[in-house]
Amino acid sequence: MGRMMNAVVMNQFGSSSVLEYRQVSVEAPKDDEVTVEVHAVSINRTLDLSVRRDGDDRRITLPHILGVDPSGIVVELGKGVRDLRPGDRVAVVASRCGQCASCRRANRCEQQFHPGVERWGGYAEYITVPAWTLLEVPDDLEFAQATVLLRHYPTAHHLLSDVAKLSAGERVLVLGSAGGLGSAAVEVANRLGAEVIAGAGSDERMQAGMSQGAICGVNYQRENLASRVMELTDGEGVDVLVENIGEPKLWGDAFQCVGRGGRVVTAGAHGGGNVTLDVRRLYQNRISIHGSNGRSDDNLRWVLAQNSVKAFRPLIGIVMPLAEARLAHDLVETNAIIGKIVLDPRSRAPTPI
């Protein structure tokens, strides 16, 4: 038997109680693979909570280890790996092989590799992955920040810059503005020169979105979203709506906020995903709706360039020990923590941020 490690393993689908903290073998790297000591991995609603509940229709093989966005330190190389060294600081970045036709043609990857989905992920002390999934983490970027930054900010930039074609001076409404993708979208839109309205389901979450750079906010549980946004925009509505919830009632109200020629970008559906569309408003106001996810290498490079001037402050609520993964899932499920929850396999006590 090889080296052992602590990990959070699920042998069946279900509630957070299926997550078992125990020892498993460290996977030895193949020729083109690298083993990384994990220092941070975040909790995600879809690729962690939804996969844990029922597999999320992703052909999960049990037993399984979740965790799609680990970052840490290289400890072992496969024989064929030449561009990395033990001690390098890296993050595992999903869906970028650099070899397939889509990568060569459009800088987008068709292989859709995700640790924590296609193979064991980062809820562990070590993870072994193909070398092409690794991206260097700058020395001045803490691992918890790197995990959240590289998970959500490139996608936010893709949605706003590539898909919505956002221009400086335009108005943007971001729903779920205290969530992982939402808070990233607030900061990215602000960096691109937009005026951002933070939409959230509580005053605390609205304030969190505003702390990321929004000029104003709306608590859509306390006040009518459409009425308030129209008031804030002098009746014109917003140019871009960033929607990553997919809750039927909220979708209808949010769609009323989009002004003439506006664009809706959506990349999430944890609120249900089946919504009613006002087609008359769609064509009369020349609104376009774009569903997209992922990002390109250009989006990654842009985010890292912004980090070099400290443009972003990822919204992290708490860093927790790996052994507390069950509690971490429960906290995400109940919206008990504002900001991302990050697991650190080396930690022995929670660290509020």
C-alpha cells in the first residue's frame, strides 16, 4: 500500500451525512500527471452540493471525492512532466487542455475536465491531476484567494466581456451579489467601468455586494425588484442583467428590469431553472438572452493581470478544516455564511475572514 492521506469520501448520494472523513491512498501520478498538496478548496452549490445530493446527472462513480477548485503546492511529478517543479504554487483549473480543436480554434476547451466530477477532487490532503490542468499561482496570492479568484472571476469576465459585450458606463444588475459568481461579477463589472446594482435576498447580502463595488443595492425579499431598479435607473432599466439563480418568481421580476436593447447573461440554476419568459417584452424591447459558462485562457490571463494591481478582493466568509466538510455543506445550503466557504486540509480550527 502507498502513502495515505485524509480525505472526505462519499460512498452514496444524499444529505451532508454521506460525507465521511477518513484515510485513503494517495494516487501516484502517471507520466503526464502531478500530485499537489491541497491548501484550499471551496464549496460550490452545483458541482459540490448538487453532485452530493444525486450526482447532478454527471455520471459520478462511487466512492467519490468532491472538490473542483483546489490550489496548493506541487509535491510529485510524473516522468513526462517538464514544466513544473516540486514546490511550485499552483491551482487546478477546470476545462483547459490546450490541445483539442476548440482550444486551438477558439481558446475554449471541449474536454470539460473537472476534478471532483470526472475523477477524485480536492476534498483531500493531496490531489493527482493531469499537468495541463495546473496554473501557476503568484507568490503574493494566498491559496484561499487563488481558489475563489480562479474559480469564479474568469467566468464572470467571460459573461460580461465576451458574451454581454459590456461597455464602460453601462448599467448592470447582478443577482445573488453575495454569492461566488455574483460577487465576482460585481467586481468585474465595476472594473470594466459599469455602474453596478447589487441584488440580494437580505440586507446583509446586499451590503456585501455593495462592498465589492456596487453603487447601490436592492433587497429583493423586502422590496419589489423591478420597481426599485426602475427608480434607480430613471425608468430606463439596466443594460445587462447577470442572472445565476434561475428561480421562477425572481426571474420574472428581474426580466422587467432589463431596458431596451439589454442583454441577459445566465450561468446558474440552483433556484430551480424552469422559468416563464415574457416573449412580448423580449421582442418589443429587443432584449437578448445568453446562457453560458466556463471561460477561456484569455479570461484567466485578464483576471491574473488585474490581480497584479490588486483590483479584486474575493468575498470569502470563512476558512474551515477539511474535517468539517459536512458542516460547511450545511452552512452553504442554508445561506448561513456570507461569502465563499473554503476548506483547508492543514487547518485545525475555522478562520473567519
